[in-house]
Amino acid sequence: MRRLFGSVRARATLGATLVVAVALVAAGAAVLLSLRSNLIGEAGTQAERSARAVASELAAGTPYDKLSGLDGDDGPVQVLDEHGRLVAASEDLERISGTDTGQVKPQSAAKPSGDDGDDDSDDAGEPLEAGEISGESVFSNGSATIDGDAEDYRFAAVEVETRDRGHLKVYAGSPLAAEHGAVRTALTVMLIGFPLLLGVVAAVTWLVTRRALRPVEGIRREMAAITHSEDLARRVPEPGTHDEIARLASTTNETLAALETSVERQRRFVADASHELRSPIASLRTQLEVAAAHPELLDLDGAVEDTVRLQRLAADLLLLARLDAGERPNDAKVDLAGLAREAAEGRTGVTVDAEPVEVAGSRGQLGRVLANLLDNAQRHARSAVTVNVRREGDRAVVGVADDGDGVPEDDRERIFERFVRLDAARSRDDGGAGLGLAIARDVAVRHGGTLTAGRGPAGGALFELRLPLV
């Protein structure tokens, strides 16, 4: 069963069919009840009309044997006196139920012994005047057999006060055969039509959902092929519609593009890291091999320099790995002015102009950003580097400017990529591995800020770090 309804199409078809089935059953029941009520009401109206016609004749003094309603053509009729005795009935009436008496043959109208003067029939209301017919009718359901034919009837009872025969009650019935026939016909139509309609609903829902989910199956097949081939350059087909499935396909392709970019970036990162690590390791190994063969030729300063460079590169790679893993900074308060002075301490040609501003974040990571910006500025400055810390609205701004050649406008975004250096030779003397600015921007973004490059007042580069204030 779980496998049978394991697909969205099967569950949608079952759900739609059940909802329509419940709605049809409820609507069918309401129609049958309404039809039955209307037909019974019509039968009651007909019975009341017949009873009043007989009552009118009785009020006019028509004898029992001359009453026109007793021929049995319109339905059974009974006339009861004030003591509940049957005094007149339809011809050929053999059996009856649903009236005050089950008798079918009139009895003597003589009063029984006992309370001769009491009339119990009018206890429920005001007495009627002679020749007056009651305005209210009492309805009931029953059956009657006339000339061998038994049927169900709707009976109406009407009271009348006569001048010579006292208080009488007239019962007249109208057949319910039309009501029963109409209800049976409607029920038969529903029993035949509802299953057919449910079958049509199920088939249409199955076909519509199949057509609607066909693009989803195409997306699934293509994703399976991409997973199997590991070719992230492939994309899933996007339907020409503008519905949820089209948006799903578009979002899937955007995810694949981001994943491809991430994987490609990771590959470049690994390749560039291998290249950067290979140079100091190879240099250090060469120096150690020379020292092993000729101790008098050992370049101790060069070995220390390569070791320090290797250590810094490993630290940068470790920090980038933590940032890529989603490491979030803490919410400690950091005084940027004091942090800038600490980063500039001991550096030649660096001037700090700072006002007290506080931000929330990691003191160590923000200190690393300032150190990287100062290293970059000193590497390209001719003589002076200026650090400015100020407040702009709800942001703290740290500007690091130098008086060097500056950064070409076309390269002001590219320099924040990893392992990017504007010197084509990537020489050791011109700088590090090209990770400082990339690390600085990543830290700024994770602190809710920005890091941009522009032109400084002295014509050199200007790097501005903007962070939200506490």
C-alpha cells in the first residue's frame, strides 16, 4: 500500500477523488432530502385540498352518501364524529393506517352512554361555530388499501362544525407513489452517475498531475546524470511555463552554478596553495641540502625567512579554511581606535588619526584585517601611510591610505580574490602570497561590513573598512 501511494501523482489523485466523493455524497443527500420534502409537501397540500372540499360539503349539510369525495378517485377519505366514530368512508376502502381510527366501515352515529354532553374534540382550541371549518390542518403519514391496491399516503385532517351532526373531523389522503418514484429514480441516477463521475475525476487528476510533474521527472533524471558524471557544467531543463516547477528548475540551475563556482574556486585555491607552498619548501630544502654537504655555505637568514613565510602562509590557509567552514565571530565589543593604534605600533611612516568607536566582533580577526591592510599599504607606499578611524551614521569607518601608485580601477575588485597579485612575476620581494586582502574582505563580510578599494588623497590606494556600530 505504501508503495502504491508512494508517488505524488497517486496521492493527489486519491485526495482529489476522496474530496469529490465526500462532496457528491453530501450534495446527493441534500438533493434527496429536499426532493422528498418538496414532494411530501405537495402531497400534503393535495390532501388538505381534498379534506377541505369534503368539509365544505359537510358544512353545507350534504348527506354522507352524497359526498363527492367518497368515490375514492383522489384518495381515501374518512369522516369521524365528535366521539371518534367513523361515520363515512371512501368506497372500496379495505384497510387504513395513519388516522385516528383503523376502521374502514362507518358505524352507527348513536351516542354512547356516559358523558353525552361533553365534546372532547375541541379541547385544544376555541369551539367552532355552526358551518365553520377549522383553519389549521394536521398532517400524518400512513397507508391505505383501496380495491386491493395498497399505497402510502399523506393524510390531512380538517375539523368542521355542522348544524345537525355536530363536530366532525375529515381525513383525506394523497398518494406518495410519485414521491417514492422520484426519490428512487434520483437515487438510482446518483448510484450510477457518482461512480462514473469519480472515475472521470480520478482519470483527469491522474493525467493532469502526470503532465504537471513531467518536468520534475526531467529535472530528477538530469540531476541523477549530473551526480553520476560529476559534470557541474550541465544544467537541468527549464520548462517554458511560469509556475512553481519552472521556478524550481531555475533555482536548481542557480544552485548548480553556485556549486560549480565554489568547486572551481576550491580547485584554484588548492592549485594556488600548492604553488605557493612549493616555493618556500623547495628553497628551504635546497638550503638544507647545501648546508648538509657544505656547512660553511649555510644561509641561515634565508632559511629563517623561508620558514617564517611558510608559517605565515600556513596560518593564512588555516584562517581561510575556518572562514569557509562558516566560523562566526563573537559579539565582544572592540575599540577600533585602540586596535588601529596597536596595529600601527612599531611601523615606520604610519600615522593614525582615530576617534573612539566600538563595534561587535572578534578582536583577533579585526586586528588581522588592520594588519593585512597596513602590510599592503607599506608594501606599495613611497613614504607615508595614513590610518583614519571615524564614525559615519550607524557605521564605523577605518580608512588606510598610502602615497604609492594606487590600484587601477579595473583591478579594484580583482585584488580581493585569493592568490591574486598585480605583479605578474609573483616575486618574493614584492609581497606575500596574495591572501591578505582576500582574508580581510571575508572577515569584514562575516562581521556584517564591507571592504572596498579606491583612490586616496595622496593619489595612492585607499582601503575603507565599514562595520556596524555597537
